[in-house]
Amino acid sequence: MTQTAQSTASLSDLTGDYTIDATHSQMGFVARHAMVTKVRGTFNEFEGTVTGGASVADAAIAVTIQAASVDTRNSDRDAHLVAGDFFDVDSYPTIEFVSTRVEPVDEQTLRIAGDLTIKGVTRPVSVDFAYAGSATDPFGMQRVGFEGSTTVRRSDFGMTFNAALETGGVLVSDAIVLEIEISAVKNA
């Protein structure tokens, strides 16, 4: 098997338009359950684009997630998440993010600010993405990778379901960590 060497391109060298490769990317989240453990979930269906400009600051990012594709490895929990207490996918089938500003923080980090829409509610969010590098894959496609996370409050998006615990606290944390790993392919 032939291995392709990783490119040494810096963030400032990245130009052009890219499409997120959902089969090599992850859109996930982490919530506290019963105040003692973390439950992780992912969305299995999403798509997105990065439209380049003359500089990194001119880039635009758009992502659409199919809310019904939520997967926490528990079918009962997933059924509750797609219902009205949480994502209400019958009324709001998608979760969307559209960037409003992209700025380099340093040579390896981008801060992407934008509007996140969940359950029909739009709120501003900001995510610092670490640049994982770029490479030409075995099929001749240029790929770039980024990893980032941010914390949002689910109540800000109209998801207020909860249950009090006998010992104090609640069943599901309001703070949700969004974890994003992106592999994007440069458009021909």
C-alpha cells in the first residue's frame, strides 16, 4: 500500500472551495446524564461546504444536519431525542450552521463565528478549529482537516425537558458540548 505524504500547507495557503466528506467527518455532542456520566451522540447524515476567498477571512461555511439521524447507541433515547421534548424533527427536520465571520487565531487555529439554528431558534456561536493538516489522498483529492468544540445551552434552543433527581440535580445537563471533526475535499 502506498502512503501519501502530508502536505505542509498552512492555513493561509488554503484557497478554493471544499465539500465536507461526511463519511470521514463527525458531528457529535456530549451531555451529562444524571449528573454522574457523559452520554455521547453523533449525527449520521449531514452535508456542508466551505467557500474560499482571497484570504481565510473571506471564507464562508454552511452545514446542514438531518436531526433525525441522531445516534446515541440507544434506540429508546434516540426516539426521545427526535420527539417534541428535544429536536421535534417532524416540525424542524434540520439543524443548520452558517458562518458570519472566519478569522485566524494563530497559524494553526481558525475561529469561526456563525448562526446555529436548532428547533427553529437561531443563536450565535463561535468555534475554534485546530487545523489538522492537508494531504492528497490516494485518489488524487486534496483534503483538509479541522477539529473543534464549543459549548451551547440546549435551553437557548427551546429544549427544556428535564427531570429532577432525588439526590439533587437534573437528569440531563443544559450545557451541551458540540464536537466537530471535519475532513473536506477540494472541489475540482
